[in-house]
Amino acid sequence: MLTKKGKYGLKALVDLARLGPGETAFINDIALRNNIPKKFLDTILLELRNAGVLRSKKGPGGGYSLSRPASEIRIGHVIRTLDGPLLLSAAPAARPMKPATTVPIRSVVRYGAR
């Protein structure tokens, strides 16, 4: 199970992945669109920026954006950055699943758009 920090971080990344090339988003806008407390989101985005997942720009036209294409950002890396190491569940899976590190953010955006 993911922590709120992990869930909010993924929500914010999906939000940013929907932006066009060169576009940025302000923390307030991301927080409002995704119902995330702004102060908590500040901390989350700072951690993701320090991990190289996001970039930020100050001033006019500033805000946050993905540091690389969404297809190159791995969900497992994001979760480990925010929540620490992933632990495997003892419950048997009905079918084999891909490791979390192989699922790009872009796949989540496409899935959520259905």
C-alpha cells in the first residue's frame, strides 16, 4: 500500500505529464486540481526535484515540469524517492506482474484517460 505522500506524488506527476512540451504548472494549480494540501505538495515536489524527476523555474512563466519525457520516468523510482524501499507483499499474485520500475508515468496517463 502506498502512503499519502506516494499517492500525492504520483497524482502530481500525472498532472504534469498532461502538460504540453515547455509548459509549466504552479504548485497552487496542481494542488487544487488534485485536491492535495499545498504545504504537503511543496515538500513532495521539492523531493522529486532534488531526485531529478522534476525541474522548476522561477519568475514569469515559472512553475514545475517533468525533467524528461513521462515515458522515461519510472513509477518505482518515484515511490522509492518519496517512501523509501518497496517491499513485496506476501500475498500471492493471480498473475505475474511487471516490477514497478518498468511502468512509465506515460502509461498511467494513458490508462487514466480512458
